Amino acid sequence: MKYKTKKLFSAFSLYTSSLLSGIFMGLTVAPFNVWFLAWIALAPLWVLVINSAQTKKQSPPSPPSPLLLALAWGIGYHGLALSWITGIHPMTWMGVPWLASLGIALFCWTFITLWGAALVAIWAIAMRTISSQNKFTRVLIGTAIWCGLESLWSNGALWWTTISYTQAPYNLVILHLGQLSGSSAVTAAIVAVNGLVAEAWIQGKSKKVEGRRKNFYFYLLPFAFWLIIHLIGFSLYSRPLTQPPETALKVGIIQGNVPNEIKLYPEGFRRAIEGYTTGYLTLANQGINAVLTPEGALPFFQRDLKETSLISAVREKGIVAWIGAFAERGRSYTNSLFTFTGNGEIFSRYDKTKLVPIGEYIPFEEILGGIIQRLSPLDEHQVPGSSNQVFNTPFGRAIVGICYESAFSEQFRRQAAAGGQFILSPSNDAHYSAAMPAQHHAQDIMRAIETDRWGVRATNTGYSAFVDPHGRTLWISGHNTYETHVETIYRRQTQTFYVRWGDWLTPLLLGLAALAWFLERQVKTD
């Protein structure tokens, strides 16, 4: 009886340790921003998984399940980092009953958390299955598999919590590795350092290690590698920004601060029209070139925009306006950004490509549509835009990411490679606490660094901001406030290694990992 109790307590302590280390990783992002924990928070799970693999043939006691260890870690990380998703409750303003609203919020949080935890679980199972006795090979394999899984997940509909964003917005130096191979370079750096820390711990605890003094250098490897990658990042961060005066663009943003609770009602329409028209007129008198409004700033269809006072103001002042509204596509509609020139005519349009599951569409709607009512702001179905769009403006081609698209680096890379010279990021984060727009701003910082572009972010309720190509925030708004602001940005045509070649690092790591594992098998066979 005592043995069983001891065994249960031991297993419980291991799963608790895994959960706590995942929570520590969750503390790295807003609202906590303890970003430096990311460099050690994965190491405990790594140790537990490797130890379980090395003892899987020993019985008793049976080793802890790597699947459950990984799920505990993933729930701790993704659950805490994404806890802001519960802010969609209550949705009574959309006609959803309070209890049903709570159920939907909890379902979304649980599903997204488990979706992220599944990535960690697959990684852990792979690490246990693809066993290796060489610590360097294990670090290479663990890093490659994690990057490969993140790459796979980022091609799906649900993507936000890559561990690379744990370093934004504070560790700008390491984020510059993104210029080499996108967010995968930052992810690889974090996983590799954690792996080296874990392997040093395993070596220190192993009773089979002989001549520990001879292997003392291995304890220094995590810090040495951490220092080297930061020096590489610093070399990119310290490059001066050359800004020819002729590339300057003076841009104003309007943060309308129209709560979603009233946005689709007469009071919300009135407040939006008045707020954005007044803001436009105020900014137009400051010698600007263009004005950016948030996602869905005017909750109207394209056909109704020209009759609004905002477009009348555009005709009066002759200043370009980028306006968030909706465009019709048959019996459906798109969430769009329009370029209105000084004569009040539409010059170009970008349709949001990455739609929010549940929020903007229901996956497998023919099955789930009767269970979960669509939470769209209009009666028609929202549909995504084309994946190969470009957004031309009177000032040159721009890169556009509407709200949720900020998490998908490939969207920005493709547009930068196609000639995009600056970033426009209209968003509406009004459902949530300040943690969500802070994380959203962190995503936009990463996209600006990766593409080496200036970024302009206009939101409904905050945080709106201006970011330079080094990820430095020039100005950021308050939260739940009405604001206007003007900054000068610069159009750029540079192409980072990432923009030119995409994510080349992940396939390289996977190839090297497979080669290292194969050679190790061959040596054992011989």
C-alpha cells in the first residue's frame, strides 16, 4: 500500500512539474511578459520525456507517460497564454443567451488550448520513439521536430502561440533572427537552448557519467550558444536604417473606440461615422499623406460607403484613406480594407484571407452549424479573400494583414516578396482584455522585423501603434480610448533572407536530424 501511494505521489509530482513548467512558459507573454523564462521553461519537460524513454523498459516502477507529461505542459502554456479568449463572453449583445455565451467561450478556450497542447504531445511521443543516446543528436532532433510541427500548425486555421512570440516585444535582438528564416529561426534558438540546458541537467544527474570534470564544458554550452545567437541577432539589430527623404510617408491613424456591444446598432453607427469623420478631418489638417482606420471601422457594405460623411470628407480634403468595411461577393461578404483616393473613389481593395474559426466561420459548418450558431456581425456568410492578393496604393504597393492574419508570417513574407513597401495592420480586438491586443502588437513587431518594413497598426479600441523595421515601437495608444496620431514612416524595397528564401531552416534541420539519426543507427549496427 505504501509502495502504491509513493508511486502515485511520484507520478503526480512529475505531472505537476510539467504543468508548472508550461505555466512558466505562459508567463512569458502579455500580460506578464517574463520573456526570459522561455529559455529554460521547456527544459523540465525535455528532461522528463528523455528520462521516460530511457526507463521505459524498467518495471517496476513504470515510467510516466510522455503523452500526459506533454499535455500537462501544453495545457499550462497554451491555456495561460490564450486565457484572453474567454473575453468573448458575454455575447448577449449579439443575441446569444448568457449561459450559451459562457459555454461557447469555454469551448473555444478549451479547444484552442488542446489544439496547441497536441503539438507538444506529438513532439514528446516523437522524442521518445526516435530514441538517441547522443545528447547532441537529441538536441538536433528535438529542435527539428518542434520547428517542423510549428510549421505544420501554422498552415492550419488555428495559429497564434508559436514559442517565438514569447520574446516580443522586449527581446528585439533575438527576434532579428527572424530576418534569416522567419519565426522558425527564433523557435529553433529557444528550443535548442532549452535542449542544451536539459541535457546538461541529465548529464549532471547520471550515475554512469565518468570523468565529469572532462565534460564540464557541456555545462557551459547552453550559455555559450545563447550568447552566440544573441550576438548574431545584435549584428542584424545594429544595422542602421537608411531612409531617403523621398520615401517618407506621413500617416495618421484613428482609433475609433466603438465598443462591439453597440457597434452594430444605431448608436454604434452614429459614433463610428462621427468619430472617424472628425478624426479624418483633424488629421488631414496636419499635412499627412494618408489615414488608416481599423478593421470594420465602418460596418457597412461597399455600396453604402460613398454616401457616408467620411467619404465626403475625403473628397473635401483630398487625402487618401484606408477604410475597413465589408465587400459583397454574391450572397456572401468579405472583411476588407479599401483605398479611397482624394476624389472619393475606390483605388484598391484587400480581402481578409485568414478567418477566425468559430468567430468568422464555422469549420465543418454542415455538421456543426446546427450546434454552434455563427458569431458573424452580419447575416450573410463571411468568406476568405484570395491567398495571392496584392494591395496597390497611390504611394506604392503595401503589405496588409487584417487582425488575425498578423500571426501568419508567410502572409507578410509573400506580400513583401511581391513588392510590398510598408505594412498596414487594421484590427479589432474590442472583445478582449488588454492582454490580447498586447500579444497582437507583439505579433506585428515580429512581422515588421522579418520583412524589414515599417508598420502602421490601427485598432478599434487599442493598441494602435507605429513600428520601425527593427521592431521598435515609436508610439502606442492607450486601451479603450479614442485617439488619433501621426507618424512618418518610410517605404522600403529591401529583401531579407527570409523574404527572399522563406523558411529554409526547418527543412534543413529536419534533414540534418534525419541524417544524424541514421548515422547513429549505422554505427550501432556495425
